[in-house]
Amino acid sequence: MAFSFVVIFVLTLLWPASSALHFYLEKNELKCFVEDLPKETTTIGSFKAEEWSSQYAKFMFTDNLSIEFTVEEKESKRQLVKQKGSDEGKFTFTAAESGEHSLCFRLVPKIANGGGWFSAMRTRITLDLMFGEPEHEVSNSKKEVLNDISSQIKETKNRIAGLKKDLEFQKNKEAEWRDASERSNSK
């Protein structure tokens, strides 16, 4: 009983920092999400687009969709990723600087495949993001099972290092806010 509790606890620690969501896009609409990332944080993501089929009354994969995807550091306006492609894709980037990063999606219909400019098109985008150390996330994306105790300890140490980095980032942010508050209150 105690062993199974320990195994569950260790697996909980090793679970990647991940978030998934879905949102809707209309034709040529630009939708952006802002993530506040610490320096040198690796982000691995994937997305898929499904078009609403009124014939089947559900969202379905089609050949009519093309997604433009960009990642930009908001403060420096430096573009880290720019992808144009099909209705599914994967991306990876590492934050060069701490701060806000803008992840933007635009739906562009393929005219040759029947998605004309005047047709009604409602599309659901499913976005899955994982934040953390690259080797940890790659092993999870391949769904490898960690069997060796030494591998589990190494992974736990990596998670602790990531948490320390996140805490330091938050501490610096709080210090900036405190200093700004003190300056405005002293006037």
C-alpha cells in the first residue's frame, strides 16, 4: 500500500507542466494568447484545426484549412516562430528573455479546395502547450515509461530546478511591482 502511494506521488511530480485549450476562429481572424515566460524556458506545443460540418453537425478535419502561427517576444518585438501550413502542426521555442510572449493564430482558407472567401467557415483550434526542460518534455511526448529509479530521481531534480527558476522569476516580478508601488506612493 505504501509503495503504491510513493509511486503515485513520484508520477505526480514527474507530470509535465502542461495546458490545453480549444478556441474558435473565423476566416482571416487573428487570435493571440500571451504567456509570461521566464528566460530559457522551452515551450513545446501542438495544434489542430477542425472545420464545422453542417452536414454532419460536428467539427471535422478537412483539406480546406491552413493555419498561420507566430510567436513573438512582446517587449523586443522579436519573432521566434513563424509557421504557415496545414490544419495540424507542432512547434518548439525557447524564451531568450523573460517576459510576455505572444502566440498568434490566423485561419487562412485554401481557395483551390473549396474554402472560398465568401463561404461561412467556423473552425475549432485545439492547442496543447507544455512548458519545461526539453529532454523531460520529449520523453513525455514519446510516451516513454520511466522504469529505472535513477531516471526518476534525475527527472525529479530537473523539475525542482525548473520550479526554482520559476520562483526566482516570480520573486523578481514581485520586487519590480513593489518598487513601482513604493515610488508611486512616495509622491
